[in-house]
Amino acid sequence: MNRANMHVWGWLLLLPAAALLALFTHYPALATILHSLYSTARPNRPSRFIGLDQYATMLDDPVFHQVLWNNTIFALGTIPASIALALLMAVWVNDRLAGRGFLRLAYFTPTILPMIAVANIWMFFYTPDYGLVDQIAGLFGFARHNWLGSRDTVLGCLIVLTIWKEAGFFMIFYLAALQQMPPNLAEAAALEGASRWTFFRRVTFPLVMPTTLFVLINAVINSFRLVDHIVAMTKGGPDNASSLLLYYIFEVGFKYWDTGYAAALTVVLLALLAGLATAQFLYLDKRVHYR
Amino acid sequence: MDFDSWAFPGIACAYNNRRGNLAARSGGSRTPGAHCGLATGGRVSEIVVESVSKLWGATKAVDAVSFTAAAGQLLVLLGPSGCGKSTTLRLIAGLEAASAGRIRIGGRDVTDLPPAQRGLSMVFQSYALFPHLSVAENILFGLKVRKVPATERAARLQRVASLLGLDTLLERRPSQLSGGQQQRVALGRAIIAETPVCLMDEPLSNLDAQLRQDMRREIRGLQQKLGITMVYVTHDQTEAMSMADQVILLRQGRIEQDAAPAELYARPATTFTARFIGTPPMNLIALADGAAGAVVRGSDGPALFDDKGDGLLAGIRPEDIRIAERQGVPARIVTVEYLGADSVAACTIGDQPIAVRTPGRLNLKPAAAVSLLWSPAALHLFDAATGRRVDDDRLRRVRDRAFVASA
Ligand SMILES: Nc1ncnc2c1ncn2[C@@H]1O[C@H](COP(=O)(O)OP(=O)(O)OP(=O)(O)O)[C@@H](O)[C@H]1O
Ligand SMILES: [Mg+2]
């Protein structure tokens, strides 16, 4: 087979996957951008080109500001905590201890559960009076509290739940990375008299850095991508206090049927995620890979 | 591990330079370690292992093993794969807990102490270098952990690096080094600790023949110069014979023989030792009673010596046998293997196989009839049932009454 032929073959083999990707990923993304430049069609008013008007509306939209702020808090609350917890759990269950298989399974369980089921479990935890949280708080003499019904606590509740769900998932990646580490590194360090903490700080943590980058990017994407628990638990309430960007897009698009504005919001979300991922790669990639 | 053809001369060259430096710097000084400041301070660092056992479930990896490595000695643990060498070493290091027995280092009972408090360093078989740290950081890891002041750290690093020829490689990562260089880093990490005891687990197993020979000499030189007590694990008998003060041959977790290399070669205590040491190893030939004395089983003479032969194994080293025209024991050639400096001929006497090693090239066709000769002193005898060497008196009597003698 000559060279040109080989290229043709290569492209032909790639074609089915590329076609699907273009049809369901690239085309919708481009269509969304285009769509955001048009007004939403109404029964009496057909859609027309309005340029960047939707984006201008966004700047004055208090709900948009609120959900962006909420999402920032949500991301800052969930990402570092779930990653730290995942690493801690992985180091812990990687040790030779009795029943570690059971422990690994226990930590991983939240990941297997569908978000809706998780939401149900935590709804019970947060129920005023009867819920687990209130019952335990009651033991220490705290007054009852409507955890999901209060503007001050609702976002925090969702953050805790998300950490609980995500940490187990990230733990699996860390566990895989830790198992790649030759056990005699720990032995060599032990011979030198390094404490567990020193070994973690000087050896384990740097060596799992590539995993941390991977997990970090996933965590960032997830913090903008998770809506199931909001749909199931709070519907963004009370008073948009727990609404995140994607949930707001869902509301705008499928409750108010303002598809043009929803498209514009989607473009913002995409740009945000692309920007964050690029920044992480550019900034961290240099310091992550030691080979 | 492979070396590019162009990379290898570089290593060999670095090595040669280093030799030169060492020789120059040692000057006339005869005192080991006196000139380089890496001495272990003359601390008594004898290692005593007292009936130590290690069980993995039901398998006895190490079975009531006792031995002593005298201070400043290089002791080799030798044995086939799975005989418990690594386990013994890890027990001394404290990386495994002993199921029974005591371990003392420098007179101190360390059996229940964690590895760091045993005052030893270790070179792992796979080096165990930290892949994300530079050579310098790898070597300094332990000193930093122990909070040795920075100025002293730098001075010690300088000494060790020049000793091992690593000066120009200090900023590299382990992945940017050749196998031999990585090994030297592992060695550097062990000797910078200046512990009186150093343990090594097959440190040369990944190197090619040439580099292995160089490193062997280097490690031995370093050990003697610094007066380190070293326990060295290998399954390579050449390594053991060429480096050791004392060799412990292990077999299935038990000590088969504990002796100096020369003794191990000259007076193997068991058939196992006899079969393990030497290339090719000692021939073990079953004997039988003949009319005129002991004959090779399955042959009708001549008698090897004037005594009973049943239940005995005659041990003769291939290099002690000569091929002659007549007079000796008739044998038949099976194959001849030419090795360069010498040839190894596989022969049979009766139904017993016997290898013969002769200098130069041997021009004999398979099935050729030959005659084998050896001196009485080359004859060893073992009890076929127990595998143990017969006692000296009996052996002397037999050697006095030997018939086959090389002229
Ligand atoms: N962690 C373990 N669990 C169970 N059995 C083990 C363990 N480590 C070693 N063993 C067993 O103990 C015996 C001795 O092992 P060891 O590693 O000491 O052998 P070795 O002499 O170093 O062999 P090699 O030359 O192949 O390295 C072997 O039979 C091995 O299967
Ligand atoms: Mg081993």
C-alpha cells in the first residue's frame, strides 16, 4: 500500500467516529452560538437576528449574577474539599489494613448511586425535626432548622452532599495512582526515618500530581455540570439561593421557553469551562509531569 | 536495561576516571576510609542473627537461621530463587517482622525496632529512587529528613558524588540516567548516611556483564575502604565468590553452608553446595561395589578406590578432570561445547553423566571413546542418602587408596 492510500484508509477508518462527534457535539455547539444571536421565536413574532442583545440582557440580569455567584461558591466549596478528601481516603485504604476491601467499597458506594437516589437520602438527612442532622444537632441542644428551606444554609447543604458523592469517585483515580507507586519507595523512606507525613509531602503528593490535574479538571467540570440534585431537592430555591448556572439554563430554556437566551447562557457556560480547562492545563501541566 | 552503543563507552570512561581519582587521592595512605571522611567512626557493627524465622502463612520463608557478620565484613547471602535471601535481608532491615528469633546489630537488640532506628542503609534491587527528585535530592533525602544542617549536607554530597563519579549528573532525574548510573545513585544514597551497616539486595542484577564486573569491584572497594559491614544478596555465584569474605548458602529458608568462598569451593558440605558452586558445577557420580573396589555405577570398572562404593556419590570438579589416551576411566563423549578459553565436554561413564572442562579447543566427535583421569585430591565423597560430605578421616583413607591418578 502506498502512502497516499494509507492516509485514505486512515481517514476512512476515522470517519464513523468523526461523523458522530461532528453531528452530536460540534454541530450543536456551533448551532448554539448561532442561535444565541437570534431572538426567541414567539407565536406572533418570528425569530430574527439581534446580534449580541442576549448578552447585553445577561449583564443586567440579577438572577444571572446570582447563579454565577452561587456557582463560584459551589465550585470553591466542592472542588478542594472533595479532592483533599479523595486523596486522604485513597492513602488510607491503600494501606495494609484489615478489611480494606470493604472500606474501599464503602467509600466508592456514593459514586455508584444515581444522583437522584443520593438526593433522596440527603433529603431525609436535612428534613427539619426528623432528619438525621436535626436529630444529632438536637442531642447537643441546637434548635431545629430548616436546612434546605433557608437561604443561608441551602447552598452549604448541596456542597456537603456533592463532596460526599464526588470524593469516592476521585478516590478511585488516586487509588490507581497510588498502586502504581512501587512499594519500596515507602520502604526506602522508612529506612531514612521519614515520617508518614514527610513521605506524603515529599514523595506521594508530587507523584500523584498528574492524577490531581486530571481530577481537578473533572471536578471543575462537574461543579458546573451537576443539576440532578437541585432538580430533586430544591428546584433552585428558596429565592434562587441554590440555583446554579446549568439549572438556570434549564429553567430559562425549558420552563420559560426563552431558547435564544438559554443559548446565550449556554455559550457563556461553554466559554467558562473551556477557559478554566485551558488555564489549568497551561499552568499546571508544567509542574505536574516529572518525567 | 539497555545501553546505546555510544553511551556505553561514556560510562566506562567515567568509571576509569574515577578509578584514577581514587588512586591518586588515596596516595600512600593504607588506613581504610581515613582520607575521605566517610569512615563509620570505628563503631562496632557486627550483625548477629539468632535462630530467626519468618512464616508466610504455612510456608517457612526463613527457617531458624543463625549467622554472624563480623564488623567490616562483606557477607553474601547466596541461593537459588525463592530460598529466602531477600526475606532474610528485609528482616535485618526491619522491613519485615521476624516470626521468631533475635537480631542484634552492634551489640544492640534491634528485633523490635523500626527500620530507621537500626542504623543501617539499604540498596534495593530495583534501586527505589524517587522518580520526581533529582540525583542530588535523592541522595540528600535522608539527611534532609534527619535535619542535617545545609552546609554539612552540601559537603557530604560533594564527597559522595565525587567518590561515585556523579558530579556532573546531580541535576538529572533518575529517568535520565543509565542503569549503572542509577545504581550508583542508589549506592550514594546508602553511603551518604554513613551508617556502619549496609544491606544490598541483588544490586547488580539489572546490569550488563561488563558494567556488573566494574560495579562489583567498586562496591567491594568502597566497602573495604569505609569499613562497612555489608550483607549482600545475590543468586550469582560468581558475584558471591569474587566479593565475599563469608558466604551463606541458603536453601528453602535454611542455611546449607556458612563458609568462606574458598572453603565453599574446596570443601562443599553437601551435594546441594557442590551442585551450586562452580561452572559447570561439581560432577556427582553414583558409585557401586565392584570386584576390586568402588566403581562408577553402571560400569564394570576400573575401580576408583579400594573400598565400598554403594550408597556413595563421588564428587569431582570438571576442571580437575583430564582427558587422556588410556589408563583412566573409560568414558564416552556426548557433546562438546566450546567456550573460548576452554571447552566443556559432556561425557558418560557407565550410565552416569560427567562434565569435563579442558583448556583450549577440544576436537572430539560425539560417541568418541576417551579415558578420564583426576588426582586423588580432587575426589570428594558424599553420602547418597543424606547428601552430606563424608567425614575427613574417611575421605583421607579413600584418597590414599585411590587407583585413578593423573600423572
Ligand atoms: N509477601 C509474601 N507473601 C507470601 N510469601 C512470600 C512473600 N514474600 C516472599 N514469600 C515467599 O518466601 C520465600 C522466600 O522469598 P524471598 O523473596 O526471600 O526469595 P529470594 O531468595 O529473595 O528469591 P529471589 O532470588 O527470586 O529474589 C518464597 O517462597 C516466596 O514465595
Ligand atoms: Mg529476592
